[in-house]
Amino acid sequence: MRVLPIDEIGINKVIFHKYDEKILSLLCKNARIPLSKIAKMVRLSRQSVEYRIRVMEKEHLLAGSRAVINIRKLGYQSYHYFLTLNEEKSEKEFISRAIESNNANVLISYSGKWNYELSIMAKNPTDAQRVFLELIKEIIVVDYVPLILLDNIKAEVLPEINSGKNISLKNIRNDPSFSKQFITNEIKYLPDENDLNILFRLSQNSQITLAELGKKTKMGRDSISYRIKKLIRSKYILEFRPVVDYSVLNLSVQTVLLKVNRGIKQDDRFKEYLKRNKKIIWATEVFGSWDYLIYALTESQDEINNFINELRKEFSSYLFSYEMLFAYKEHKYSFMTEAMKEM
């Protein structure tokens, strides 16, 4: 999944310092990397790194962090609804309900054919549709399209910068980033209620300290550390990533829905193309009226037009149709819902 601009009111355009890209690259690899380790890798003092991060936070370039949760291992799937409303009063009520919902994890405002993108995390299509119908009860919906997310093809925060893949954290005691656990062999582990509580809190703030987690969960640091290691090694936690406000970098997110010709065997080549494309931050296969859901990061309308034209040129016989939407406000976004904390 991606992170979109939250609100540009009161936000200044950040001056990108020469070290910021290196720092961002490391944070994109693991948002919990210690400042001392970042300082060593970018060859700055710890105080300088802390200052640069504070500047990026003040300018809203860095707007928090989240843990990416493997919801399928928890028995859930993501159901996305693209819908159009035609009444301002209805829109306000819908936004309020979605924000307060314990089952909805994403709500994005669009300009284009569809007004909103809503994501509901549910165990099956029946539960997802029940939640959706509750959210739109007595609200005038002009049209909507439901999609079921299938396999993720790509998910990156800032594809244009180096991802910092060669990070070594061998000499860190009590490593708060848990980087070693991400590269160890997968194990079997069945999370309990305490684990689900930890997962949810990390999904809201992946940089929360073990001490803070201890206060909120009423567990000891060692117990929390042990559980996080198990949750990573068993692939319930996939990543610790920063929240980047793209608007501060003069970038915007374009959503592209694609319908393709499945009769032509170009699926693998198309997926490889999506993985290599530096404009794409997230791409997934979907089941429904469309076949692919893509989020492209661009600086101008020309860039997204060039992106579409290149797609049409490279895959002329494969691509049937497409729909483009401009995402301009994020009302809600997380990788886990509150309802999922319940056993």
C-alpha cells in the first residue's frame, strides 16, 4: 500500500539537504534503525542525523511511521470500493463513518470518475459487503465498483532513491530495528491476543519504543521484544516503513485501474515492467471489474500521460482499457484495523 498527502494547509516545501536522501533511504529500509547506526552509515554525527530527521518531521516530509502487517496470515483480505457520491451532506457523513469504522483502514478522496476509495479488511466478501452497506446506509451513492485485492506485485515508499539493501546491523546490541529477524528463516507461530495488540500499535506507529509499548500493553520489555521477533520471523510483520508526505516533494499520486486481455500470455512480462518502473510505488492484481490497481508517483500531468502512453505502446494488445484518478486527500490509512485485534 502507499501513503498519500494528508493535507497541504500550513505545510512548507522542504529544502532537500544533501544527506536527507541517504537518511530517507535507510529509513525506507527499516524505520526503526537506530540514529547511531544511520549516523555511522551516512558519516554524520548522531546529533546531525537527529537534527536532519527533526527538520524533515517539522516540514512534514516525514509524517510518522507504520508497520506493514500480513493480514492474510491473520485470516483477512482487503476489499477496495471505488464509489461516487453526489451530495455534500452525504459525503461528510460517509467520511465521518469511514474514519470511525473499526473495519475500514483506508479512505482516499479523488478527482475523476470516482470520488472515493474505501478499503475494508474482512474475513470474507460477505462480511466486507455488510460493513460497506452499513457505511453507506441512507447515503446517496451514484455508483460503486468493488475490487478484491489479490497478489501484491510491488510496494515501495520512494522508488527513485536507493533502497539501502546492503545494510548490516551485526554489531548492535538489543537492536530496536529487529533487522536480523527479517532475514532469518520463517518459523511457525500462532499469535495470541497480546500479539494482536502489539501488531495494531506497530501498524499505527512502527517507531514506538519498547518502553512505550510496555506501558500501553502492560507487558515487560523482554516479553514485547520476544513477541516482535516471533511476529517478524513468522511473517506477520513484513516491514517497518516511514510515512512520507509526497506533496512536500512536489509529487502527487495517480491511481490507475487497468483492464487487460488475459487471453494473451503477457502477465509475467507486465508484472516485471511494473516492478522495474520507478514511477510506481504500489501495484497489485485485483479481482472484479478491473485486473490491476496501480499507484504512480509523478511531478506533473505530462509524466502520468507519458506513463500511460508507454503502457499503451509496450502492451498494445494486452491493455484493454484504463481509468486514471488523482488522489488529493487522505482521510485514513493504516495496515491493520482495530477490529482485527479481537481473537
